[in-house]
Amino acid sequence: FSTPCQANSAEFFLRCSYAGVNFETGSELVDVLYGWLNYQIEHHMFPDMTPLQYRKVQPLVKEICAKHGVLYIQENALWRT
């Protein structure tokens, strides 16, 4: 982005979603295999959360993005579309 924005503003959260991509999420095995790097969007929105909190908040963030028509990309790390 060529211009700065205020942290924790609506634009900040929008940029976090547009600039990040998540891989599969939601199970202990998948999360451990990815080293918890599969929650990029949530990590950029809430960098102080623990990995377990990312798993809890991820469905909510995805739902809010869908509700407001905000881009939220989640794809397979090996087979990207």
C-alpha cells in the first residue's frame, strides 16, 4: 500500500484481509504441520493473540468478511487455485 493507515481502523483490518492468505485451518494436525503459519490474516489483524486464539477467531473473521463482501482467501498450500 502506498499510504499509511491508522492501526485498528476499518481500513487497517481491510488491508490485513486483502494482503494475507490463509491455508487450511481448524485441526490440531494441520495447525502443527503448518507451524501455525496458516492463520496469516488473523495474525496480521491481531498480532498479540496466541495460536490457539487464531483458531477460535478465524471462523468469525471469515464470516464477517463474507457478510461485508471483503476478500478473504483461504486455499490449499500445495494445490492453489
